[in-house]
Amino acid sequence: MSRPFLELYDEYYPKLYAYVLLRVRHRQQAEDIVQQTFLKALDKLDSFKPRHGATFGSWLFQIAKNELVDRVRHDQKITFCDTEVLDQNSSQVSTIEQLLQAELLTEQKEQWQKVLCSLDKLDDDERELVTLKYLSDLPYQEIAKTMNKKPNTLAVMLKRTLEKVRLDLGL
Amino acid sequence: MINTKDILKDLGERLRGSNESHRVRLRAQLAELAPNRPLPLDKRRLGGVVTWLTFSTGVMAMLAIVIATHERPVAYVNTPPLDLVILDDDQEFYAGQGRLDSEPNAVVTEERDQLPRKSVAATRGVVDYEQDHGSMLEKTTTINLMTREDDAVGKVESLFTSVGGHLSGISNYGAGQPSVLTGEVPADSYFLFREQLHGFVRADRYITESLNAQDLIPSAIEIDENLVGVQVSIDELSQQIKDTKDEGKKTKLQAELDKLESQKTNLEKSRANLTDRADYVRVSVGVYDLPTLWQVDANQYEIQRVIAGFGTQSFPVQAWGNVLMVFFWAIQLLSVTFWLIIPLVIWLALRRRQRKTWKELE
């Protein structure tokens, strides 16, 4: 079954953008990476072989992850918990309002800021799992393929991760 | 109460929709580069395992159809299952079996329903006669048997002597034809003789136990019944003659009485002959070779079997046909199991486990 590329683009752009944005914490940089990812995907579309249950989504996210590895410097990373000590020289943002470039209600802003801060305290795999599941809204099958983990492992990990976040948020 | 999941979902929804302008711009750019470019098909499916499975299943199905088409159909007859391999054949009373007519290949088949039933002895004299002489000593009995035993003729021959009888002749009609052994068996040993024949045939591992033939109808009983009837008529006529005063009528009655007396005399002679012959039973045993399905053409086998008097349904051929069919279907079952059912079960199990996992994750 084939689907027009643009149809897939419409489906995956929001998911990919949310994922990349959370990783780079910079809108312009996120746009570039997402753009580069889709261009690469289009360029290499003929080499896409959906084997072993791999989907276009998992393939696309894998390209994006490779792009992120090339572009993101981990030592420059600023967390959402560091709002008070924001590095003026950093291009990254540390508040949700900066990230969304939008005014938010105080209650919502605080709540989301806390959640993002809580996510920053997680391991890389845990954060990626929560991001892919709830922020990018990827189906589980694609998450499993993207993270190259077994569903059972993901199930356990997600449960524990959500518990961690819940405790951190005091809910 | 808002839980963690809901907060994350709300945040995700906001993040995903936070850059609509860029999405539109990039879409326009991609649309120029690849308008409606489809994803490539799953090449692996075209030449991979799925296709091979489908192809192999198709080949097996075709093979099954071809074999089934060429498989010799198993014929079923309406008569009860004939695991019959030994038959006491009486020219008068047996039916339902094919027989060779005067024409070499003509087969006469009578209906089974036309079998006469043994008449019931109604008089004391007949019962006494049965007690003294048995009820089946008066007939020349023909027994046909079909066997794969190499020395069947020799064994039947030895049976004659073992029961105290004697063999008067062996006729051999050549290949494909029966050997007929004729002789006499003491009346007292006839049952033993027949039982041993049954046992002999039973020992043949290719043949099932035979059905017993019908009991012979005792001619002596019939004669006795007729004699009783004739005697009653004679008594009645004698009484009428005594009571009649008309001479003309008396003459007619006397003529009828004479006829009855003559009839009675003939019956008594027949009865006396039977009694004289009751010591021995004349037996004719036809021994037919039972070929395997591999040795002869099925049609030839059928004809031979029909001539032998075993009906149109050949048990061994049917049995071999059944064995072949079972073998054939076993292969089909294994093939289907291997190519279809096992992969399907594995696939369903994996899918079920996966869905369960997804559900748990939800």
C-alpha cells in the first residue's frame, strides 16, 4: 500500500516537530532539523524498506534522531528547571512560553513548566519514551521501532516513568 | 483530578500545533519537489516470505486438485458392507451375489431382498427329523473363497481329509481362474469343515472376518411338510368318499385320492433318498487368488471378484483406496498445517501478545 508523501508529511510533521523541539529547545533549530529530516526522507524514499514491522514514522524519526546527534551539543543543554539561571549566551530557551512563543495562563504555564522540568530529570530513554508517546502522540508500534525496544520493556518503563513524574509533580 | 497523562497530552497537543506557518511553508516546498510521490511498495513482500508462502500454498492446492482428480474414486454399494470373503453358495437360495452366467463375462446379479426365508417346521415329525439328522445335510454346497495364501488349494485339500471326508477331484482352470475342489464331507463334520475354512480365511491378514452365509433350507423339512399336507388331504377325501352316496361323485373323488396317494408315494421316495444321502455332504470349494492392487488392474480385479461371487464391492481395493486417501489427506493436512496453520497461529499469537501489550501501555 502506498500513500502520497505529502499525506504522510501532514500526519508526521506535528509529531516530529514536537519531538525535535523538546530535544533542541530552539524553534529555529527545530524547524531546520524537521525540514532537513523530511528532505532527506524524500531523497531516500526509494531506500525505505518497511521490514520487520517498521513504518514510515519509525523510519522518519530515525532520520531525525541522526540529525539531532549531528547538531545538538549535550554540554550546552539547559533544562526547564533552570529558569532562574538562564544563560544569556545560550540560544536555547528554558521556559514553555519561550518554546511556544505564546502567552499562557499562569496556572497552565506553571503546570507545564513543572512537567517539562520533571521530564528533564528523567533518563534519556525515559524522557524519549514519554515524549514520543504523549507529546508526539506516536502509536506504540512506532515507538517500539523508533527506540528499538521490545513492547514489554516499554510497558514497564512507561509505567515506572509516569510514576516518577507523578511523584515529582506531587500529584 | 488532572493526572500526569492528561497534562502531558495537553502539552503535546499544544506543542504539535505550535508551528503551523512552518508546516505550511515546508509542505509547499516538498510539494514542488515531489508532488504526490508515493511510498515504495514493500519489496520484500513481492519476493519475500509472504509471497513464497502464498505461492507454495497455491502449488500445494493445485497438486491436491490434480491428485484428487486422478485418484480412483471409491465406489460404494447400497448393499450392507461386504467384508465377505467366504460364501456358502447355494444355487437355489442365495442371492445378492454376482454369478457367472453361461457367457464367460456375463454376470447375473439377483436382488438381496429376494432371499427366501427358512420355513418354520410346524409338525412334530419334522422337528424329530431335524433332531435326528440335522437340517442342512441334503444339499450340494458350493463354497467360494478368495485368498492370497500361496498353497490355498493344498490347505483346503488337507481340510477334506482332516474332517474324515474325501476329495473326488481338483479342477484347475488356469491363471486368473479358480481351482475347484469337489468332494464329500461327513455330515457330522460339515460344521467343523466350514469353521476351519472360515478360520483359514480369517488368518489371511488382508481379509477381514467373513460373514456367515445363510443356513441352507432343509428340503427334508419341506418334504415332510408336504407329506403332512398330502396326508391330511387324503384323510379328508377318504372321509368324503365314505360319506358320498352318489357313485359319479365318488368316482371323481377316488381319482383325486389316487393322485394324492401317488404324490405321497413320490414324496416318501424322495424322503427316503434324502435319508440315504444324509451321511455325507457334497462340497465344492472354489479357491480364487486374491491379487493385490499393485498386481492387477483394478477392473480385472473387480471382474474376478464378481465372478467369484463376492459382489461388486471389493473390500481390498476399497481398503487400499482408503489407505491411499488417508495417506493423501495426511500429506495435505501436514502441508496445510506447515504452510498455513502454523504461521497463522504464530502470527495470531504474536499479534495478540502485541495488542495486549499495547492495551497495557494505554
